[in-house]
Amino acid sequence: MNNQTTFGQTMKNYLRHPGSLLMMLLVLIGTVLTFTVLLFLIVYILVHGVPYIRPSLFAFTYTSDNASLMPALINTISMTLLSLIIAVPLGIFAAIFLVEYAKRGNKFMGVIRLTTETLSGIPSIVYGLFGLLFFVNTLGWGFSLLAGAFTLAIMILPLIMRTTEEALKAVPDSFREGSFGLGAGKLRTVFRIVLPSAVPGILAGVILAVGRIVGETAALIYTAGTVANIPDSVMGSGRTLAVHMYNLASEGLYMDQAYATAVILLLLVVGINTLSGVIAKRLAKA
């Protein structure tokens, strides 16, 4: 009865304020539409891709007779790790400087934030052209995993910086004051008190960055190339799962394999997000 009374009172309040009722309906419609679109995409991919997942797709060699996705899967994992190794330390240290060391109201901070917001709004194709001109041609790296990793690192750097900055700001000042009161210095306070408390928020930004890396195509076509093999080193060319799926679909000869690749890509993203969430919860409890 209490729940029914509360629900009835809530509806009466909404009816008394038509604007609140309208906003509630818009929020409800937006939620339902978002969930419906997501569910439709997942079901569509699974229905068209799962029947064509065969052991031959996981062969280590790509041929015209067998469009194996295993080389692309290995390249995707390698590209993700390389990009994160480059971007995560830079993004975290930059955010620490902005939050913990830079003075508030500093014009230099404003320039950094403006630059960060500008970088986050640049289309990926522009990053690809920059990587082609600078890493591939000027530095002479050629089409390689390293060129693609540096290009992706620049792409995800603003995302990691902003999420880390917000996570550090969310740490209560009482943590810092307590550490200072016990005689700890600035550096020790940041790395032993503030940063561990902000780890769950930082991991959220890393998860979003991984999603962008795994799903990127335009920037990698111009930097990492489209070779369907496992390179011998980071200076070799190779395609990721997203590029592999794009090439299969654009050729029009391997649509079934393209849908199967989409299923593996979806499972990879879900697996990475799940693993990151488990790690974040354990770190938060610790």
C-alpha cells in the first residue's frame, strides 16, 4: 500500500506540473529508444554472424579461400596495448599537473583545456592524415603498428586527460589535508592517497579509450595499413578487427565472414569492459 500511495502521489505531482510530466515522458521515451536500438543492433549482429563462426576463421594465416580473422584479432590486442602504454601515462600525469600543481585561474591551464577540447572534436580521418604525413612519411616508419599506435594515442589522450581530471577532482580535499597533517609531502600525497582513490574513475576513461581504439578504422587505414597478416614487429603493417571487417564488407565477397567478425569484435569489447569493471570494483574495495 505504501508503494501504491507513493506512486499515486507522484502522478498527482506530475499532473499538477505539466512541464515535469512532459520532461518525464521525454526521458522515458529516450530511455526506451536507446535500449531498443542497442538491443536491435546486438540481435541483428548475432543473428547474421553467429551461424558463420567456424574454426577456420581462427586460422593464423589469411588466404583468399579462408578470410581468417585471427591475425586481425592479434593485431587489435597489440594495437590496444601499444596505444594505452603511450597515452595512459601521459594523460594521467597531465591531469595530475592540472588538478594538483597548477594554480587555479592560470592562463596556461586554460590553453591546455582548450587544446584538449579541440583535440577531442577532431574527426578521426584528420588524425589519420596527420599520422600518414608525420609518422608514416616524415619519420619514415611506414605503414606500421607503431605509427597506428601513436596516432590512436593522440586521439584518446584528451579523453583520458578529462576523465582522470574529473576523477581527481572528485577525491575529497579532506584526504589531502589528512595526509598533509600526518607529515606527508605533496608527491607522496598525490601518488599514495589521491591517485589510488581516483582509480575507478580513471579506469572508466581507459575503458572508453579502449572502445575507441577497437572500433577505429579511418585513422588506421592511413597509418597501420591493411595487410591481413601478423607482423613480425611493431614496425610491420597489419589490420585490426574493425579494418578487417570494413575490408571484407567493402569487397562484397566475404559478407558472412564480415558479420562473424562483427560478433567477435562485440564479444571482445564486452569482455574488456567486464574485466575492467571487475578490476575497478576490486581496487575500490582495496
